[in-house]
Amino acid sequence: MRTLSLITVLAALSLAGPALAQSVALKGADGQNASLSAADLAALPQVKLTVTHHGKTSTFEGAPLADVVARVGAASGKAVRGPELATVIRVTAKDGYQVVFGLAETDPATRKGKIILAGRDASGPLKEDGPFRIVVEDDLRPARSARMVETIEVIRLANAAPVAGEHKH
């Protein structure tokens, strides 16, 4: 009887594992935590980006990274100034690969090129590179277009209080 119960529990966990892997963990600079599922991502404003990686042109669809990190309190627009200019976003993939963006890089009020968290390509939901992938529109090589994204963290590197002599822009 115990063996049957253990088998049932293990079977349930193996079925739950892939479902749990279908989300991205979000961590805010002030301790906020959230989870973003494919449905949550699809509910955000969507952007299509066509990029060329390793000689192959592909179209991806997803939400601006700025909108994703806003779910855990990241600043945007005119609030990206002063100490927020020393805030970074670390993206970690399933295989441990990590890339970092400055918060200002993700903000459309600061930079023209788009950075998205994609959940789809032209053929539908991402498969081997998914279920989520960072796509950077104007990088000259795709090194920061991390695939199999599992965690996105907002990390404030500067003190929250203004520093004497801080530049005002």
C-alpha cells in the first residue's frame, strides 16, 4: 500500500514539474516576488520583433521587458533617473546562463531599441528555446537573447537615497 502511495505521489510530481516550469519567477528590488505564466505574458501589451541570429531571420512576439519587471515594482518613464540608473535586471536561464540589462535599457522613454520577453515565434509557442526567451532588437550579436528563461530579478546597485552632488537630468 505504501509503495502504491509513493508511486502516486511521484507520478503527480512528475506531471506538475512541467507545469511549474511554464512560468518565470520575478523578483523585485524591494523583495517583491511574482510568477509570470504564458497566459500572464500574453495578457500584457504585445510587441513583434524580427531579428537575425546566426544568419537566420526570426520573428518573436512578447511583452516589453519594462512591462514585465513593472509587475515587481521596477521604475519606468521619468522615474528612471538618479539611483534608478544604477538598477539592473538579471535574467537567468534554465541552464544557468545569465545576462544583465540596465533598467534604463528596457525603458522606451530612454532607448529606442526594444527588449522583450517572448513566448511565441512565427510558428507559435516557443519550443526548444522556450517557453520564454529574451529578445534584444538591436544587439549586433544575440549573446543577450537568453533562451529558456526561468528567473528575472531587479537589483538596485545604488543607495535609494540621493547622493550629495547627484546629477539631475
